[in-house]
Amino acid sequence: MILCRKQKKYLKGSYNVIKGQPDVQFMVEGHTDNKSISTAAIKDNWDLSVLRATAVVRVLQKTYGVDPTRIIAAGRANTSPLHRIQVPMAVRKIVERVSLFFLNWISSLS
């Protein structure tokens, strides 16, 4: 999975926060919509969500040099929806997302 230019631009903003907190670990969480997928390369929504997360992790490592021991890649498939209803195609890109969670943010501030 490859990130487009716009996605990389947003990721650069996240990196600016990440680099300012070198002792903080974080998790990149991939999500999908509720439409099932099954291809030769992608078994199901779980696979797709993990592929989204690892695509972001790879850019953070290769482009920005983020230490891989600080990052966890996780997939949530469609288990954590923004909307609990069938979403129209126009909304699908919002639901198909990647979230960043700072895991030890509070303890690192002291």
C-alpha cells in the first residue's frame, strides 16, 4: 500500500509532533469501512487495516527516520467505526482512516 502526496503531507504534520517527543511511543491504527473485501492480496478487512497502518509506519521509518522501537502498527478492521450505519461512497474515505495514539504521553511530560 502506497500513501499519496496528500496523505504524506498530513503525516509530516504528525511527525513534527512525534519528533518533539523522542521518548514517547505511539501506535498507528488502521481502519476500514463495513464493506467486506477479499482479493488475492488482501484476505479481509483485518488485512487491509493492518496494511494501512504499516504503510504509515514505513513512511515514518524510511522518510523521517523514526525509531521502529517507538511504533506499534495495529489493525482494527471495521470494529471501530466513526459511523454505525452503511456509509455512502462520499463518506467512505473518512471511515477508511489511520489513527495515531501516543501511548506514554502523560508520563513523558513529568
